Amino acid sequence: MKSLRGICIGAGYFSRYQYEAWTRIPEVEILAVCNRNQKKALEVAETYGIPRTATWEGLQTLLDELRPDFIDIITPPETHLDVVRLAAARGIHVICQKPLAPTLEESLQIVGVARDAGIRFLVHENWRWQPWYREIKRQLDEGTFGELFSISVRMRMGDGWQPDAYLARQPFFRTYPRLLVYETAVHFLDTFRFLGGEIESIYSQLRKRNPDIAGEDAGIITATFESGATALLDASRYNESDAADARYTFGTVRVDGSKGHIELDLEGRLTFKPLGQPPRAIKYEHNRKGFAGDCVYSLQRHFTDCMLNDKPFETTGEDYLKTIALVEACYESNATGQVLKLRA
């Protein structure tokens, strides 16, 4: 069996989903975990059976001694460029967590460094790998509901209204100067591209509801695809949904087409209603394993298969720059009150 050897960098809240998913991919061996906090690195190593740990100061030595096939970067955005440079200098392939970088300029640098070094670079954008979106895409491609007219998403997280919002899980959210679009809505923008193709214009209205955080936490974003179809995201981390677990589907979705529409509910159920006919359930596989329908596993399975079979990634650095451009356009639109046209 072909195999890959990797090193993971980071041991924060979300990293557990990535470490756990790697344990279920037999073709991958994680050789070491590197983290600023050695105690956290040791805890992760013990939990997931990883033989070696290192601090940031030991990262270069670790890379030189172990010579892994890839590194999985699970660290804050401001660290990504330096780590990608270390990997690129050694010809090591990269999976990089989003947000890619604090700024568009630094994101461009990261993608350029990887490209110039000739290494393979996958952005860890797992939203499009949620099983309901893969099924909606399959139904679109099969023509189940005809020509795409519109996509609408309502997200209500309810984790951001408290005075101590985000402290328990991701405390850095509190100080991000840009929050909702930069950290969360970016997922939906990428998924819109996955489902409907490239976006030619965007308009956004963003608001900060919680006075105890720095960035925006609610907003409405509308987009127009090159095809003429539209997309709407109505999102808030402040207000709550009715779901027992708001982090399963992260919201409800409706996709309208010329033959009918598909809806996703908060429990992951999909229904299709043909025009003039009653709705019917769409049977497909989804479960509560891992994160949001096990989308982290699906993305890492994709990475592994592409690496071992020399196939292209879905979310390359170059492709993901188009999603980042949408993020920047949202903030510019909000600042100017204008619809932003995207450069071709």
C-alpha cells in the first residue's frame, strides 16, 4: 500500500478533529506534533498515538530529521507564511488551515511561495465537504431541479451573545477586527462557488451585535453568479437557532431551480419538491461523527487520495484566492454601501 508521512503543527481547539480524522486514514502516518505549548503537544501525542513532539523552536530540526511528505498547518493565520516558507524550502507539501493569512497580500505571498517551490498546497476548507453540500452538488450536476436559480442560507450560531463569548473554545475570536466574514462566512462563500460557479458581484451589510468583541458578528450577503443565479447568506453568531446542535449543519439551506427546490434542515435532512408535486426525502449518508457531518475526514481523505494518485486538489491555493477575494469584496461593499463587481 502506498503511504504518506506527515507532521501536524498546532494543538488548539479545532485540531482534535484533524488528528482524529488522520487516525482513520490507514495510508497516513503522523510522525510528530509541534506546538508552542509543549504540554498541549504531549496531550495530543498521547491521545492520538503520535510518537514525537516538539516546540516551535524545534520545528526546523523536526522537519530536517523526519523529512515528512507533508505538514498539516493547524495554527493561527499570522503563523502560516513562516511555516509555509520552511516547508517550501524543503520540498514538503502542505495542508493549510483557513483563514489563510491575516491579509490578502500575505495570502498572495503564501500561495506564491508554494507555487515557486513546486510543492502541492491544499487549503483546509472543509465546508464544501459537508455531506449535504456534496449531495446538493450531485443533484445539481444530475439536473434534478433543472437550471440553478438561487441559493439561500440562514445561519444562527447563538455562541456569540454572552459577555464571555468565545472564551471557552476560541478566545482569539474576541479580538479579531474582522470576524463573521473573515472567519465564518468565508466557508459559505467558498461553498457558493462550489455549488454555483464563479461570482461576479457581491453586496454586504455587516453589523456588530455583541459590544464585548472587536469584529462584526452578523450580516447579510447577496451575490450574483456569472450564470445569473443568485446567493443569499443571512448569518449571525449572536442569535440562536432552534437546533439542539447548531454546529451540525450550521444553518438551513434552500436551493431553487427551474424544476423545483431542495431544502436542508437543521438535522441534516434533505427534501426535494418538484414543481407541482409534494416534497420527497432525499436519501443520502450523513452522521454526527467528527465535525459537521465528518467533513474534516472527507477533506483529509481527498488530500490523501489526490497525493497518492497524482490528482488535482479541489481547494488549491490559487483557487482559494478567489474565495478570499470575495471576503475582501464583502468588507469593501459594507464600507462603501455599494455592490462590488469582481474582476474577471
